[in-house]
Amino acid sequence: MAYQHGNHHHIPDEYRVHKPGAWLPADHRILRHWLGHHIKHVDEVGEQELIPVLKEFEDLIENNTRIRMYFSAMWDEVPRKPPYNKDVTDHSQIRDYKHMLQVLNHVFGRAPEWTDAAAGVGLVGLPLAAIFDYASATPSGHAAFLDPDVNRMLKKMLNEWGKYLTSPESASVLGDHPTGWFGEVSKKNLMNVFNTATNTSYKFEEMYQCDPSAPQHGYKSWDDFFTRRFVPQARPVASTEDHLVVANACESKPYALSHDVRLRDKFWVKGQPYSVLDMLAHDPLSEHFAGGTVYQAYLSALSYHRWHAPVSGTIKRAFVQDGTYFSEPLFPAEDASDELTGDRTGRASEYEILRKGKTASQGYLTALATRAIIFIEAEAKEIGLMVFIGVGMDEVSSCEITVKEGQRVEKGDELGMFHFGGSTHCLIFNKDVGKKLKGFPKVGREENVPVRARLCAVGE
């Protein structure tokens, strides 16, 4: 997998956990190793003064009885036995919310680094998600990360971190040193993700707009690098003259294709059926998509993070719906799959229950997470009104729409982007159109479907 390198040539089956989007490592020991390193530092230097936004977070926890109960109980509900109590280097894990805040304080002023290939510790693309990883999957964590007051605080916290990620200081991780994103291994892996989608051999500067002779290839910040633009010729638009051909909106791997979706459904249960009214934030236009078709695909940490128009047409509605940031669904023990730990006993362990949420939350996120919702009236009457949804996951929740209502777009034009990476996205078609769309890529394929390439087409 592109986000793992160095000495991890093979991951034993008992440690394999599928992570859609590759934002957290497939081998959970890697995540614990990374987190343990930062916890060790915090424990060695002792308690530090919190930056203002984290002090505000602490005040929210301590001055709201409900929230204090959540944030106290969630850490108590994480088992105190292996593998939860210590990481692979024998470092203690996070023990309570004050400890959590100190670790956040340490991590907050840095951009994600490419981890040392020699150490073989893999990539942790979402450091805050790694910190909340175990606790968010507990019953109290589930309640906390659904709480509106908590999510308002998380938004403020992430916006503050976002200021750093757009600063020149954050570009320090873009060098060619071992932990830099332009080192030999990291650059190769970045391009492997791109080239395997099209069986090509582009170099970075042939794929992405940059200045390879300038420091950090000319990127001014971490965010500037992560929202990088591609060279137009590297991702041509499919069938520009044929308006019945739908282009892929994001460089992404197919996750699901569902027909006859309900306007309202129980999206938080096993299987996570799509609930169109909730996905579209109860917008009046939602009624057009009862019984329609939803195509969902996810973006990887090493990929391209801008969105492009799947059809030519007019932007009818475009808005960002605030939502949750670290919420994941809870699943009962009998729903946990034995493939997560290799357990063949037929009985789910506590470890499986805690890990299940991150594995299977893609559908759930479409109705709850912060997301960009764009209704497009396609030029082709055979397609009509359709919807693009860009769904933010964890700290990847800064969705920026770059088109306006009433604007005409051509197929392949930019619609917007995720800042600090990407998550998952959906295209929704109405009932009549969904039955006529043919040629969708196979769900479960290993390679990305190239952005702006042919996704499907209307066929009789």
C-alpha cells in the first residue's frame, strides 16, 4: 500500500485492518508507535501551558457537566489491558482528557511529516484522529463526538490548526530529508498512487503544477502542497462532446454503488444504508432523489484533493453543511468481522469492537460529517438534476466550494477542494436516471479511478 514503506514488506493477517482512504495505517501497531512517541515526549517534559484554543477546549470540558462526563468516561471505557494500555515501544497510552489536551498541545504546532522509511513506521495522515482513535469508539466517545457543543469547539480548534497549515512555517515538512514529502521514498509513493491509476510513468513535475527548482517545489505551505493542482494534460476530460458520459469527480477508489435509495433511512445501523434527506441536509431539492442512485468513492492521503464537475451544466445550489468531525458508528459485538484480527472463534473481542467504527464509517459519514453539497442541473436532459457531495472526515473537514449558484460549468471544471487532504465523496442521480447509467467501475478495485475520466454513461 502506498502509505506504508520501509521494512514493512508484509503485515501479518492478525494485524490487518482495512482503512478506506489510507489516512491511518493498516497495521494498527504503526499508529500506536507514532502516538507513543508523542506521548513519551509529553510525559518527559511535563505539563505545559495550553495554547489559547486548547485552553478554551479544557474550559468547555470542565464547565459543562454533560461534556465533562463524556470526556472523563471515554478514557475509562478504553480497556486497561493490552493492546490498549501501552504501545509497541512500551510507552503508556493517553489516560484522561488532561493528558489528551497535553498531547494535542504538542502535536498542534506541526504539519504531518512523512515518517522515516528506515524506521518502517508508516504514515499517520490524521494525527488528531490517531489521538482520539480508541476513545471515539467507546459509548461515551460516541456521544461526545455527536454533541453539538463539542463539534463547535472542534471546528474552532481545527480552524486554528488550519491557520498554521497555511503558514510558511508548515512548509518545513516539504523538503527532501527522510521525513520530508519530497524525499526519495515519499516522492516515489506519491507518484505510484497516481501512475497505477493510468498505467503511466509520470514524474511529479509532469503530473502536478510546481517549480522543481524552487524550495519545496514552490509550494508556500503544507495546505498549498495538499491542494496542489495537476497539469491538465495529465488528466484529460472524458468525452467532452458527449454529454451522456459522466466524468469522475475525484481521484478516488469506488466504495459503494446503491440503487433505489430511500429518502430517509437508518444510516447508523449495520450496513449503513444511505438516507438521502439527511445526506442533503433536508434541502427542499432532496425530494427529487427518492429511489435514486448513489455512487460513493474515497480519496487517499497521497492523492489529489480537488473536485471536478461530473457533467456540463448549471450550479443550482451550493453550500457547506457543518456536521461532526470525529464521530463514528457503534456496532454490537456480533457485527464485528473476524477479518479484523484473524479471530476464528466466531466471537468478537473488545479490540474488534473498537476498531470496527473506523473500518466501516464511510456510509455513516455521508449524513453526519461536515460536507459540501452541490446540486447541478446537467445540460443533458437525460441526466437532469444531480448532486455532488464532498464529505469531510475527521480533521479533513474544511470543504471549500469554488463555484457559485447560477454559474455554468463544463464537464471537468473545478468545483472545490478538501483542505488538508480528502475523505470521501458521493454522486446522486434521480430514480429514472440511475436505472439507465451503465459502466460504473467495480467496487473494491485497488486502483484509483482517475479524476475527469469516464465514470459511467446513460445507456438504454
